Amino acid sequence: MIYHGNRYWGSRRGFSFVEIMIVTILSAMIIIFVQSFFSQGVKNTLKGTDTLESIRAASLLFSQIRKDLMACQSIQTGAASLTMGVNAVDLPPGFPVSDTITFCARNATTTYTLVTAPRGKYILRVFTPTVGSTETKQFGVPRIKRFEATQIWKRYRIQIFPLPIKSPTLKQGQVLVNVIVDSDDRRIVTKELQLSSIFVSQQMYPSNWNYFFP
Amino acid sequence: MMAKQVAFMLQRRSGFSIVEVLVALAVISLALGPLINLLSSSNRASNASIYEVMAVHYASELAEQLERLSGKLGEILADARIRTGNPGLTLEDLLTDNGFTNELRAHNDQPRAVPFQAQGIPLEVSLFVSSLHQHFTERKFDLRQLNNSATTWLKTGRYWDVKITFCWRIMSSDAPDSHKGEFSVILKE
């Protein structure tokens, strides 16, 4: 005995072809939308987390470089050095860069080098005191591609005489450090990210503390 | 009694109606809304952190250079006064100059030197700045002179609270100053 009191619950009629088609199409639309949205969302989350990791790691590296710079007397970047005139504002195209930078203090040297290992690249900091043992520290910046350092000597002039008598120019040392991050991973499609920091390696007037004067 | 009910349920051969199925789909769609929001907000938080770290990075670069310049600020200001012929020019005028601020907020491919300007006249002293990320819309200085008349040790000289402000947007539809970071450095003129 079948109960016929309710039109919907009691009906023995199944779905019509049209009904099944409507439900299938609606379900498919919802599933495709949700899938694409979640897929894109997860990809964005991964990308964001990855970029944040790289930026944080680069910040740690820059912070350590700043400390070493404060304590050093001279900097070596090999041939990666350039001088900019008083009125020059842009770095020349193809300016020289080095993947190694050395800070020389009175009783120690600290070198940062980009090292290529089978599992990826990292930056190695080697602290070599004149007395005592060498200390090494690795800075892993996720997906690092290049590490570039350049010394920039920027000429400047502070006018102390009434014009048109021109005051002599002075030279200030600065260090530009670039960390370039990029991904070969197809799952994380990111554009190249360049993180740079400019450190003043020399004060604008002679003093006997902190900074080196050539 | 129980056996009768089970028998009735087993005998009942009807399925769901189209109306029921549509209602179920609508409920599922509504339930997905908060999940989608959760994912979006997680992404927004992650992106916000990225730009905050970048702002700290940009600010420390400028603060360090300003601190290094602080011993020469008096001379730089005197230079600006000579070039403009304006003896009343202050450090605030120099660091908040429109031309200088426009250069600071410009987007470039490479780090570059930005010369100080006084009333549109460029000086021959500059700050080096990293190239600003495309999402950043502002990089500027705001100055406030500190009142040091009541202090015992810091009576000589003028002290400035230099505020370095960065604005950025995460989505292109956001307002240019929808996110803001402010950093302070104290300078003696």
C-alpha cells in the first residue's frame, strides 16, 4: 500500500530527462565554479606564502649585512664598483655586479657568497677572525636566482660659497645589494622579484667611528 | 509497529523531486559562500604581510641615509637657502618639496638617486632609493619639529620627527591609500 497523500513525497514518478539535465547542468556549473575558484585561491595562497618567505629571508640577510657593514673598515666587491657624477641619478645600463662581497674589519673578514648546491642556491656567510675559528652561516632565500653586490661612489656637492663659485665635490660610498628571486616551478607562477637594499657605507664627513674612509 | 514503519519506508519508491534538488543546490551554494570568503581573506592577509615587510625595508633604507646625513643637514639647508635666495627655508620645506616627493614616489626599474629639491631647484645631494613596487602608491616624508625647550641635555639645535609614509594597494580596485605604513626617525638639524 503506497501513501498518496503528498504530491511530491508520495509520487512514484521518477525524474524526467529534462529535470535530470537541468540538475546536472546546474551541479556541473557550481562544481566548475567552485573548483576553479579554490584552485586559483590555493595557487594564490601558495604564491603569497612563498613570496612572503622570500622577502622575510631577504630581510634577515639584509639585516645581517647591515650589521657587518657597520663594523667594517673596507668593502671588497672585486671589479663591481662604479662612480656616479654629481648630476647622475640613474645607474648605467649593465653596471658591474659581483656575487661575492667581503667586509674587512680590523680583526676579521666576513664574506657573503652565492653558493649553488644540488638542492638549490643559498648565500653563505663566512666569518673569519684573525684569531679563532671560522664561523659559517647559511641564508636560504627560497627560490633565489641571483645575489648581486656593487659599490657605488656617488659624487655630491654642498654649496658653501655664494654662486657662481662652485664648492668642491665629495664622494660618498654606498653598497647596493640585490637579491633576485624567481621560480622554475610551474605550480607557482610568479614574476621575477627583485629585492634591493642600499646601504650607506661611508659618512659624508670624516670621523673616526663606524665607517671606512679610503 | 516499528516493523510496519520499516516496511513502509522500504516500499516507498519515490525519489527527490526537482524542487527539492534545486533547494539542496541553493543551500550548498549558500554554504560555499563563507568558505570562499575564508580563502579570500587568507590571501588578503598573506598579501598584506608581504607589503608590510616591503614597507619596513624601504623605510629602513631611507632612515639610515637620513641619519648618515644628519651631521650635514645644516650645510645642506644653507646650500638650499643660497640656491633659492630664501633665508627662511626649513628642513621641512626641503624634505616635503613637491618635486622631490614626486621623484620619491616614481616607479623605476632600478634603484636610483633622488636629488633634494628646494622650491623646484635641485640640489647636488641625493638619497638613493630602491625601485618602488608597482602596488606602492606613496613614499613621502612628513616633518614635525620637536619641542626641546624643557629638556636638560638636548637644548641646542632643532630636532625633527621625520615620518616616512608608505601607501599601497593590494587590489587594483582598492583606493591608493587603502594600506598605509608610517615610520619615524628623529633628526637633529
